[in-house]
Amino acid sequence: MATETQDAHAIEVHLDQLLRERGMTLAELAARVGVTNVNLSILKNGRAKAIRFTTLTRICEVLDCQPGDLLSRRTAEDGQP
């Protein structure tokens, strides 16, 4: 069984912010991307262990953003791994 430190990662997902800026709901994004609300919610809440490049591409197309707008890495200076 994996421990919390093994599962920990330093990637932050900024989906809430991008949706807010675009006045879009998670349900609307899910429909336009072609994935379930549950899968997007897992991503939005930082619990995703992986994301397909095709899904990332569609999210970026729909939100008119770059992957770096959606994802960032916390550093030691941020007080995280």
C-alpha cells in the first residue's frame, strides 16, 4: 500500500481560477472537452495521478490557455515539496 509521501506531488492545478476567469462551469467544460464531471473534479481538486495529453490538449483548446496556465510546480521556496 502506498504511503502519503509516495503519493505526494508538487503539481498545482489552477482549473478553478481559469474557469472563474472565463465564466464557465465545470459541467460546461466537461461537456466541451468530452470527459466526465467526476474526472475533471478529480483534476481540479489536485487528486489526479495522471492526465492524458489528449485531455490536456482539449482543456487548453476550450479554455484558450497553455498547459503552464493550468499546471504549475510548487517549489521548496513555496514551503512544499
